[in-house]
Amino acid sequence: MTMLNSSVGYRGKNNPFDVVKVQQQLNAHLGVLAGERKLIVDGICGAQTILAIRRFQVQFLGMQKPDGRVDAEGPTLARLFSSPRHILPEATEDYWSGDSHQWSHHKKLQSLNADFSEKVQAVLVRLESLSWRPKIFYAWRSPTTQLSLYRSGRSRVTFSFHNVCDKDGVPAACAVDVIDRRYGWSDRAETTEFWQALGDAAHQQNLHWGGDWKKVRDYAHIQFYPNQTLAQLRQQQQGIA
């Protein structure tokens, strides 16, 4: 079970990194309820996050008097981090179809390897704390899209960390491309500063940054595993398919 460093919610310590974890899990679980509105995953424990915790406690724990707090050791934490991906009715083949670049921010995060997603969330919070406006451009993408990028010369591989799925065939990507929504891939000085901030934030999470590559640098790209593991992941993927 994923643990928190401190409490989140009403009268909690609300460490931003812990709040991000809770907000992400709340979105995943409450997504099974029709009409639920997704939380903004920003690391800030405001009224909407506390309300969502209380709603979760009523719906999934049957609490008569929900306290609106997720303690580092407690029943709310245990239930909140109990594999929400596998209870989502939307996590089907149809749900994962379409142009993944156009998916919502939440859906892109949902398409990542769970451990990697936590680190990506921390990277985004760090960038936002420095007044950047990060946006995930690509998280998971289909093998068809990957092949198209390869044929157009926009990728050097026919299988990438973006294409990874879990044993059930559900997207579990191990790479994201992150841009500042104001600058994209422009040649402005601010873009160069953003790339460096992205690289620094990725390094803090022990992630691998494309800006460090020697042959062809990919400044927007961060990934969970080193490049030499790609062939192994591809073999595992072929074994699942």
C-alpha cells in the first residue's frame, strides 16, 4: 500500500506531495460515480478536496460522520489506495481509444504506470511552484500512433516507453512529454529555461530526462526506466499480446 508522509484533509498537515497523491486517487475512485466532477490535481487541499474525501468516506467506507481527513495510518488511506484502476468501468478498450494527445489531464495521468504517475505528479507540482504552467502533451500512446511517428521521422523507435501496457492490456506508460502550455516547443528563451527546470525536477525524482541524451536530445521527455530496458519491456509486451 502506498503510504503518506502526513495527514491530508480537514486539519491535516497537507504536504503538497501527499495532497497530490490523495487527489489523484480520489479522482480515480470517484470516477465510478456518475456525474462526479474531477478534482484539479494541484497539491492544494482546499474545500473541494476535503469535500471529495468526505464523499469518498461515505461512499466507500460507509461512514456516518466522515471527518474529511486521510491519516497516514488509517482505514481511509487503506481503501483509497486499493487499486482504483481495476474498479473503473471506464477503463476499457473503448475508453483508451482515440487520440491520446487530446485526452484530459486526468486521463493522461491514469494511463501511466502507477509508480511513475506519482513521480510525474511531483514533477508537475515542482514546476508549478516555480511559476511554470506544465502540460502533459503525451502520456500513453497507441502502437499505431507510435508507428506513424516513426515513419514520419518524429521518433527513432517503433516501440517506446509511451506504449507500455500492464498484463491486462490497460495502458501503463513509462514516459511522458511535458511542455509549458504557453511556449510549447518554441525557440524562446523561456522555453530553454523551462526545459532545464523540467530536467532538474525529473532528476529530483530519479527519473530519466531526454535532455541528457547525447545523440538526439528530447527536452520535453521524461521516463521511468533507462533506455537499455526498452527491449526487455518490448519482449514482455509481446508476450502479453
